[in-house]
Amino acid sequence: MTADVALILLQDGIVSGAVYVLLATVLVLIFSVTRVIFVPQGDLIAFTALTLSAFETGNVPGTVWLLMFGATAAMLLELRQAVPQRDRARILRSLLRFGALPALIAIVAVFLVPKTAPLLWKMTVSCALVACLGPLIYRIVFQPLAASSPLVLLIAAIATHLGLNSVGLHLFGAEGVRTEGFSGQPFSIFGIIVTQQAAGVLASSVIAVVGLYLFFRLSLRGRALLATAYNRRGAELVGISTETAGRTVFFVAGLAAAVSGLLIGPTTTLYYDSGFILGLKGFVGAIVGGMAVYPLAAAGALLVGTVEAFASFWASAYRDVIVFLLIIPVLFWRSVSSVPAEDGLE
Amino acid sequence: MTALLEIERFTVRYDRLVAVNDVSLQANAGEVTAVIGPNGAGKTSLVNAVMGLVPFEGRLAFPAWPQVAHSTEARVRARISLVPETRDLFGPMTVFDNLRLGAFAARGERDFDMAARLDETFRLFPRLAERRDQRADTLSGGERQMLALGRALMLRPRFLMLDEPSLGLAPLIVAEVFRVIARLRDQGVSILLIEQNARAALRLSDRAYVLENGAVRLHGKASDIAADPRVIEAYLGGSVALASDRRERQSGRVG
């Protein structure tokens, strides 16, 4: 292997790593606020690419029906609680949040995205469609289980993934898609050729991760979200609603998934079921980073991307195996290291 | 005397276990109302239900704030605050962050001034100012109790419920905690005080209820309760050693 090849592989690795960074960050985030290991995050990423691709071919993406169905279910659940209590504010909120808003997005998606629309508009609508799925999944699946053990939540997450997977096959079909990327001339930095796509991926990922980090570090609202993770009852006692906290992180997750999907779509072919492997790689990144600390999870995810790039050069058939092997020494080191594992909960 | 909290025929159940049975109680504005009684008497269940943390049967009203809904969030927004027996601090966060989050529900109020509230709390608890950037889970027991109290005070509560504020603290710290409660009372904060330390609780309260096995056994003016022979015998009499003996024997029961 020459230095040139190594450099190209490294660049590839960093670019796909950047997407895993976003994924790992969101997984850690959701886990620390709600104790859910959000397996379907990868599915949402795949759905974004499939949605954008449907817009590109001039079709109505299946995501619209998924959104309408999910929103209706969430609205009924919410109304069933709010109506007997005669809580007018809550009835109004649920009609807006789970009725009007998804309906508006669906109408835009069905009527206002012609095949000739600019790429940026298609991307925006795809983003909106997928980002809204996050809070819906929370309302339907996880909010009723909020007090359950992490194991129950994990089982629910896997069930959600399987459900989304089957629905995905029905809605999008079995063909893979590759979406349009940011076009434009590649440029060179320090003698390394960088495509605009790669630069876009890196920039978006860095902005998203730094933004999340600052939000959770500095803002009172971000601290409040973390507080629900540290002590649920304590959070309730200072007036932080755990439901709002859950809804917020799942919205952030949906948004991050949508952005990841747009970033990764042009670089690889995605199928309705590509999400699982993607999610697993983000998960490996999160584990390598200790499942607790954002900067470390990001470093872990970059490592995963790099290892993946080099592995596909040397032994492409074993690419995924080699990536998943990473987890063994990390877990081994963590179990023998004397400091008890800090999972961000205690 | 205006009633802040009125509960009537109040019952709290956990499955088949009845923790609070048909209790009626009233807490007045500007007063300290004490609820004393042994472990397992249902004191904690009572305040948790009042705070909206556990479901209850019966009538519960805040006559001064009739529109307050039965949820913890609504209580907090009405500036009703509970310092729980378990403290429930945000362990990995700093003292500063814990205090700031105490005012989380008040952010939207007019003239909200975080700095002024922090100053006020630090003046009441100089120790917290020294520990400002330390993680809450590295504090001593006494400091944690002060932080829990300080966090609740950041809301500037109109009605403050304290669940066993002296539990598990060294005598010197207990004295300090009760000094702070007395100071809050003098500032006009209405307080519902749950205590096992009957002597100290009765000394600084106006009215008192004695709770046993989930039911009110006695109630009246705190001075009358403190003079009642039955209370003297069960809660105030005997040596300190005996009292702590009793506490140890009963500590296995539901709180």
C-alpha cells in the first residue's frame, strides 16, 4: 500500500466516520435521556435516502403514509388521555402537534414537490418528513414504557426496528437507491483531492456535533434534558417534564437521522433494510467511546469509519466483521479496568 | 387564617397496601404545619400524593390556587415545592447547575433574575457557594440536604413541603437545617414539615398532626401536641438513645 492509497482510504474513512459520529452522538444522547438504545435510528437514515430518491423520480414517497398513520395513532393515544381529563390546552396541543403539523408536511410532500423542484427543497421536505417520525415513535412506543427497565426498552426498540423494516419493504420496495449529491468541482487541500460531497459531509457533521455539545453543555434547557437522565424524580420536582424531554431528544434524533441520510445517500447504495448495519456501526462507535461522553463517542465513531475503509481495501468481504471485532477489545478493556463503568445514569 | 392546603378523606394505596388511610389535614398560610409519626406511618406517601407523584383517593385542594391541576408539573408551576426524603439531586452535575435547574419552571416569569435568586440561596447557604463548581454526588450528607433545600428555594416557593429534612444528618447539621427552616418561616414561607425528630419539629411549628399507621391520631396547636401526655410518652419522652433505638427497629418498614 502506497502513501497515496492510504491517504485516500483515510479520507474515505473519515467521511463515513463523520456520519457514524452523528449516529453515535445521537445514540448516546437518547440513551442518556431516556435509557433507550434506539436501534431504529439507522432505519430512519435509510428512509431519508429512500424518500429523497422517490422525490427525485417524481413519486410520492411512502414516508408520507407512514407519517400520516403514525401521527393519527399518536393523536388518538394523546386524545384518549386528554379528553376524559377535559384538559383543553392538551387537546389543542395534540391536535396541532399530531394533527395539523404532520398533515401540513404531508400536503407539501404530496403536492408541492414536483420532479423539477430544486434539490435543496426536496432535501428540506425529506428532512421534515423523517424528523417528525422521531417524536411519533417516542409517543407511540416509548412514552407509555417510560418507567420500564432498559431491557424492556431495548426489546421495544428492536420490535420498532423490525416493524419499520417490514413497513419499509412494503412502502419503498426492495430496490436500492443512490441519491444525487452536492455537485461541483473537487478541490484540493495540502495536495489532497477533496470532493464537495466529502467536504459537505464533514462540515455538516462537525456543525451538528458541536451544536449538540454546546446545547447540552451551556443551555439551561439542555441541562434540563440531562437532568431527567440523572434523576427522573428530581427532574419532575423542579418542573422538567420527562415527556417533553423524551419528545425533544427523539425530534433531535429524527433530525440527525435525516441529515445523516442526506449525507450518506450519495456515497453508497441504500436499501429499505440498510439501516440496521448502519445503526450497529454507530453503536460500535458509541461503545468504543464509552456510551457516555459525546467527544469520546465521536472519536470512537471516527475510528470505526477509518477501520471500515482500510478493511474494505484489504479484505472487503470481511469488512463488517472487522468493524464489529473492534468491540471485543474495548469491552475487555472496560471490564478489566479498575474504574467502574460510568453509563451516564448514576 | 387562610388555608393553603386542604385534604379530606385522603387515601393512598400501593396495590393492596394502604399507606395513608382516610386522612384529613389542613395547612395554613404563613404557618409551619408539622406531621410527626414513626417510620411507616405514611408521612412520605402523604406528601408525595400532595405533590402529584403518586395517585390518591379523596379530596385535595389548594383554596388559594383553585386552578392548579393534579400533576407534579402544575404544582411546580404554581410554586409548590417538595424537598423529598431521598433528596433526588442531579448527582453528576455541579452545585451551580443543580441550583439553576431549581428555577427551571420559573424561567418564563416576569422580571426573572437567575443571578438574584442564586445570590439569595448562596447567602442562606454559604457552604454551597464554596462548593459551587463541585459535583453534587461528591458533597457530604449535610451539604446535599442544603443543596436539596436550596434547589427548592430557587423556585421561591409559596408552599414548601419538607420530607424528613434532618434524616441521617449529624446533630450539628440538623441544628443548622432547623435554623434555616425557622428563618424561612420568619420570612413568611408556608411550610409543611414531615419529621421523625418530633421535639425539634414541634418547637418551630404552629400546628401539628400525629400520624400513626396511615391515620391521624392527634392534631392541634403544636404547643398543645407537645404537652399531650401520649405524645410525650411516645415521641418526646425517654432518652435520646431510646428514641434512636425505636427508629432503628422500625426502619425496615415502608416510609
